[in-house]
Amino acid sequence: MKLKVGSRMSRLAIRQAELIIEELQTVNPALECELVTMKTTGDRILNKTLDKIGGKGLFMKELEAALQEGKIDLAVHSLKDMPMEETKEYPILAFSEREDPRDVLVLPKGVEKWDVKKPVGCSSLRRKIQLHAMYSELEIASVRGNVLTRLEKLDKGEFGALVLAAAGLKRLGLENRISRYFEVTEILPSAGQGVLAVQGKKSLKSITDGIDHKESRWISVAERSFVRQLNGGCSSPVAAYGEIRNGICTLRGLYYNEETGFFKVGQQSLPKEEMADVQNAVRIGMDLAEKLKNEETEK
């Protein structure tokens, strides 16, 4: 059997699709895969922030159209770039094992000390809010483009530092560029950060089941439920991160009210075995969202 696997054209997106293809062929040795790349609307429009042009769903439009037209059979996405509502016709068939979910600080090549007088390149409102909570005087400037484009701008002196996702740098073999890791207690990651999602028709689920990481699926469903309950999209400052330790799943979430500027991080826990029921995974996200909303009302 041969499958066409779709990806964005960036080096990182291609590497991520290759990782999924390698896993698919490991569990399905007779499977042939062809990588099909395409440039998306989100890749073309780089002079505006994503929240001004429709959110990160713009990275999916062309890939979903290719699925509908039969040009590809599966699409590989960074889960954090996907809208919170799944497409019924083309659901998420598999969630990868999570790579490092943390955000990191990257300095210009050859620089050892962070020059805080220069702006930090960061386009995510989620990151900006949490960075300002840590460094109130910090100047933060928007930066668009793929990881390599951003690093090029940094190394040319346009910024004093960048804040990026550890997962992307590690998958590109650029871990040596990381100057500092922000723990999830400092900067809460975007929902699904570090997880790859495989999208396609339900009829292909038997092929993708072997690469579906169950714990990653449960946690991702909970994180996305939290964001969805707060009506947060891909460009929303809402953040969520779940982890399983000692048989307990703990979900942390960041609630932010753009009108009042109020934001708070809270958490909710559930025994690991209960997370296997998708309704429980959805419920823990919804409950935490409502809890944090109510805390602002009661404040």
C-alpha cells in the first residue's frame, strides 16, 4: 500500500513529517509513503501577526484542501497549530509521543550574555504575557517566519534574543542554540506543544493506530478542551499543559481576560486510569477552565 503524506514546505515541517513516516513504516513494514509538500497561506503572509490574518489555522487550509481533493492521504501538523475544533471528515488519527514541551531562550550566535536592552523576538501573546510577568521592563517585538528565518534575523542583530519552542529546535538538530529553558512553571506552553498530529480519513485509522501515543492523546485532549472551553483559538494567549506522574494526571492552565488584563494559572488533577475515557479527559479541561473563570468573577 502507498500513502501520500502532506506537509508544509518549511524544513521543520518536513522533518516532522519524515519522523511520522519513519514511525508508520516501522509498524507497517509493507507501507510505502511519498512526502508531498506545499506552501500554506500562513507561510506566505509574513508581514502581519497571525491574530490579524485569521490565526494559525491558516497553516492548515491548503493541507485540508489537498486531503479533500485526494492529493494526499494524511497530513502532519504541529498540534499547537491546529484549531481546537476537529474536522469531522478529517479527524486527528494519531498523536505522537511528546517532544520537550518547554519554551526556550535563544541568543545570537556567539553571544553568551543576554542583552536585555535589545527587543526579544516573540509573536505569541501567550509568551509575551508570561515574559512580562517575569521581566516587566523587557521590550518584546513581533517576529514571523519559520525557525530558520527567525534565527537568521536574530543573528543579523535585529533582536537581543528569541523565545522559541524547544521541540522544533531539537527536531532540527539545533539544540546547541538553546541558552536557557523556561520551566513550565515559568512559561506555560501552548496546548499540544511538542506533539505532532496526523490528520486523515477515519478509514486509515487502522494504519495509524500503531503510532498513536495513548498518554499523549489523553493529555492533548484535556489541554485542547481547556482552551476550547475558554473560546481560545490558536492565536489566543490561553495556555495549557498536562503531565502524568505517579499515576496522576495534572493539568495546568492559564486563563487570560483581554478586556481586564487579569490572568491566572491554576491546576486540576485526575487519576491516570480515568484519563483513558475521552469524556474524562475533556471534562478535566472544561472544569479547570470554569474554575479559573469563576475565580476572576469572585475576585
